[in-house]
Amino acid sequence: MITRLTFFEVLVVLAYTVLTCVEVVSTVIPAKGAVSKGIVVYFVYFMLGSPP
């Protein structure tokens, strides 16, 4: 039974969710795919670059 999520676990789940959403959006709207992935890459870089 999970009583508490660590910061890293939350980060992984969040990143996975965002990437999944981006893949769906990229499939539906191909033109916006590159922009969305760029935002995700920046977001992940910002989260990993910032101290928890």
C-alpha cells in the first residue's frame, strides 16, 4: 500500500502523463506536434535543473 509518493516518483508520473498527452495531440494535430514536444523538453529540463 502506497502511503506517500516521493518527489521523483511524482515527477516520473507527471512526465509520463505529459508525454502521453503530447503523443495524442501530435497524432490529432501534426502541425502542433513539434511545438508541443519542444515545450515538454523545456519543461523536463527546467524540472530536472531545479532543486526539489
